[in-house]
Amino acid sequence: MTRTLFSRNSLAALGAICLACLPAHAQVEIIEPVGDFQFGKVAVHSSATQTLRVANRGPSPVQLGKVISSIAAVSPLCTGIGCAMVIASDFTIPPESDGCSNTLLQPGAVCSALVRFVPSGPGSRGSQLNVFMPNAPYVLRGLGGTGVSQPLDCVLDWAEKTFPQLLTAPTMTSTASAFHVRCYAQGAICVGADTAVPTPDQPSVYAYQAQANPPLQRLDHLSSLSRLAQCQ
């Protein structure tokens, strides 16, 4: 006959003791979203929000620290026109909708906060959301979204369909000096509008070709090309 080394009550007590010894970071879990935050396409300077929900899965209270957007552990994939931008300030947790920062999260409790994406420019943007805890590793989620420069992006999409042999291999729209710009053919041609910096004049669309003379040529007002492309 097999001897029972531990009674059922002893095993339950041992399990409770082990749970009580869990470090804070093992107790705390981000339950929403399940994966990283993906905000999709959002017009430049407009906003989109998603919900963060954090749960305490352990048997003891956990003191949370700040919930912030940080670039500390995020590296850009490339540099130059069309590359993804790592910009923590485009992702914020508004204080008025932050129910998690500096909260004492009781066992089984869930806190929530809104995460806001306001792209400061066009193109792919990224950061990292960190939920800090004193004396414990933080839990995190990636933050991602794409800023859309309208009506320029609509005009460029139309131009690519109209001149497919010329405008090949497009980059993402990005910011270069005073321009929102998209480049083609491995950088041989760039087309953009002077919409990155406010001016008293109507924004115009320009084409840049290094081999042309002059290399920078004005094409038309952005509003005129927007009507031609039937952009709303």
C-alpha cells in the first residue's frame, strides 16, 4: 500500500504558502489587450483610444507604480525616410482616465486606464507601455499605430495608381523638414507637400528628383490635386 505523505489539508496549506511567496510581477498581469496595442491608421493630430486592464492574480495586495509610455526598451528598425518612428509622446495615458497608476491593487481586483494615440506626424509610430511596480520588474505591452497625412496620403495613393511605372516601391509617408513626403524607386523620386510646418500660404505638392534640373519642382496646390484625385 502506498503511504500518503501529505494530507489534502496539508497540500492546500502548502499551496497557499507558495502563492503568498510569489513576487509581485508574477501576480500582476495585463489582461487587456491580450497582445500589443494596435491603433491602426489615425489622421495626424487626431486621436484614438484603447483600454488597458491590469489584474492582480495573487493572494496579496500589490502596489502599482506609474503607467507610462516609454522608449527605453524599444529600438527603431531603420533610419531615414519611410522608417518606423519610435515616439513615446504620441502615446499617452490621460490622468483623468488612469485608474491604475499608483494604485494598491487588491487580490482578484482589476484596474483600467485609457491609452491614447495622437500621431504628431505621418507614418508608422511605436513605443512601449510599462506598468511599473516598486521593487519588481514591470509588465509591458508594445504600442503601435500609423499617422495619416490627409489629403496628401489620398493624393499619393491616387498618383501611384495613375503612374504605376514611375512611382514604384513606395515608402511610408514620413516627415522631412517642412514636408510630409513619400519616396519611390529606392529614393530616386520623392513627392510631398509642405504641410509639416504651418504657413500662411496654401500647401503645395512638390517632386524631388536628384537628376533633374532643378531637382525640386512645384507641381500644384495640394487642394487642386486633392480635387483631381477626388479625395474627401
